[in-house]
Amino acid sequence: MSEVNIGKRKEKCENCTKQCNKKQTDDGAGSQQEGDEVNGQVNEGPQLLLSACLSCDGCLSEEESLKISQQSLEEVERVLALNKKCDVTKHKVLVASVCPQSLPYFAVKLGLDINEAAHKLCSFLKSLGVQYVFDTTLAAGFSILESQKEFIQRYRRRHHDSHAMPMFTSSCPGWIRYAERVLGSLVTPHICSARSSQQIMGCLVKDFFSKQQKLSPEKVYHVVVAPCFDKKLEAVREEFYNSLLESRDVDCVLTSGEIYYLMEQRKVSVENLDSVPLDHVLGEAGDAALVRYEGRSSEGFLEHVFKHAAKELFGLDVQEITYKTLKNRDFQEVTLERDGETLLQFAAVYGFRNIQTLVHRMRKGRVPYQLVEVLSCPGGCLSGRGQAESDAGGRTDKTLVQQMEEAYTSMPVCLPEVNPTLHTLYQDWLQGQDSPQAGTLLHTQYKSQTQTHTQPPHMQW
């Protein structure tokens, strides 16, 4: 399943070089999107898919390609098989972490509500040999709180630091890879340093949880279930590998579609699966209700940072946020005003075309926003290509996405600020919110990795 999808993407993608631009001409409509509407007009012709271009052979080294090839069902099954055959001292403890944006996919596919779908998924994973199943909402809470704190710091130094504003969110690995490899120093200093929920979950599992279980990190095999293929790229980043322990924070990312494929392959009957509650990182007993953070189809960085900044900087309590649609529903902005004065202006920018528009404005110095939530997938994380593609043609299944959105919004909303588990972990795991350990485990740095080549016509701003 994973090899088929990656191969399919490589056929479609074009690297940002003259050589690949020639390949695009030779191959015809290999990367064409038809009938995309912008400002009421349909633009025909080849269009570069961000989610496709970032995984092509031109961008990936041989080492990266090898690492990504190991992000597969076959690799997980190999580890499970070794656990059954080899010396018990060589066994791995398998831990799975499920992204909240993946749960609506299973709810729709299995015809269940979110909580019951999560329980059935947990039961299936444990039947394979996974010992612990978590959801990544807790890690997302850390990422949101750290992003809020960084935004306030950036805002307060905006007059003497030209890179402070706008701040771009850092949760989307497709966007990060594109920023580092193509946009370079124009954008990278503006990217929030907070790690994504996936990688914070990796630290939680390999650092905190493994210590609680008296396990060395290399004895834990950590699998993340995510809606998007680009999360595989994020997992193999150099900074998320501990060379001393020879251990990655996340050993393998499987998409929702890959897990569902495995369920179909094994002819799993939902009725025959037990209802097993997810585990808790702190080891508490009981079945806590699943929650989500505010946001249309993502982890809600824009809304949480906006409300926090309104209160922290201006003493204003914002209860409801009103989005203003600009070019399309994937380019929206939010404004905070007082007495006719604009205090804050944020934007949500999803999909490659809108990212192009954003960067074009940035090059011209016409970006009025203090924060931009950037996601490479049109429609946000629920529309990730690892779960939202139709069975035929590789296009987005709009009916499925709509059903997933309905399931996702049915989950109750919580605030990370009032989550007692987060406060406990800040003290017990990180030794305080502003400790050196919090800075190391919850943050990273993004740097320009651009190559010296001319951008081809189809990539110009």
C-alpha cells in the first residue's frame, strides 16, 4: 500500500529544476490539475502539487529514500515477527500514537462514532502486537502552548527584529520542507520553532514514557498513525534521531489508509473487535473522552494563538472567531479590532496555490499578517493524501472529506491551557515551562537548504 502510493506520487511530481521542468514538458500532463478555480476563473495547464513535489527523486537523497522506504507496513510486520521469534531480550515494545485527524477517517469507514472507532482501532492495533496506543492530542497541546509563547515574544520584538513577523506555523512537514528547500532564508527565520505534535509525541514516548516503563529508548518501537504521507518525511529528519541511543523519536509513520488497508487485508470484522480504550501516557486508569482543539480541520494553532494574544497583549477576551474568506475557502483571515483600529491580523493559508500567493506578497513586502497558519493540503489536515484520496484516480474524495469534517467537529473542544496533564508533565518531565529541557525537547530550528538553481517558469511567483 505505502509503496504504491509513494510511487504514484513520484510519477506526478516535478522537482524545482530546469531538468525536471524539461521532464514536465516531455511527460505532458503528468502533474496537471484540471479545472482549479481562482477568482472565478479556471486555470488550465500544468500545476505543481506541493504534496507531490516534496517527495520526488530530485529532492530526496538515496539515504532519505531508503529511510522513507522503511516507513511501511512491511517494516512494522517485520518488527512484530521478530518479537514472536527472537530472544526475548531483543524484543521491542511497540507503541502506536494516533493523530486526532485520523480518527474521523476510521469513524466514517467503520460506520461508528469517533469514540467507538478509536476503541475498535485500538483493539485492532493491540491484536497485531502493539502494547500501547495513545492519541497525540496531548502532544498537540504542548505544541500550541509553545507556539503561543513564541508568538508573544516575537510580537514584542517586532520593531527591532525584521524576522519576528509574520510568524509561520510549523506543524505541516510538507510546508516546512518546501520552505527550507525552495524558499530558503526569505521564510525560514519566520517559522515557529515549536515542534509538531508528532515529534513532541515522539519525545514523550521515547523520553518520558520509556523512563516510566524502565525501558531504554531503542527498545521502544514507536509508530504514528497520520493522515498524510509527508509525516514520513518529518520522522526521518536528522534532528529527530539520537545517534548515541541509535533511536528515532518516531520509528515509523503509517497513514490512516495504510492501516485500513491492513484491516481489509486481514478481513477484520468490526463486530468481532473488542472495544478497548486508548492508553494514557501518565498511566491513569479509566477511559477519558476524546477531545480536539479548535480549528476547522487542523490542530487549531491560528485560533488558539489569536485568542491568547488578544488576552495577553490587549486584555481582550475573544470568544468566537469570524473568518473572512479571501481568494477561496483555503485562504481566510481573522482580524482583531478595537475602536476602529486593527490590532491583530492572522491568516489561514492551505494548499500550494495559496502558498504561492502568500510568498508572492511577501516578496513584495505586502503581508499584513502577524501569524499565518500554513498547511500544504487544500482543506487542511483532514484532507491529507494518506486518507482523503478516492480509490480511483487519486483525486480527493469530497464526500469522504465532508463526512470526516462532520465527525471531527462532533468531538468536544478543549483548551490546552486548562489541561492538568500538560501542567503535570511540564513539571515532572520538563522541570518547568521555561527550562532548558523544555527548550530542547519541544523546539527545533529550521534552516535554508536551497540549492543554487534558477526557478523554472512553472515555479515563479
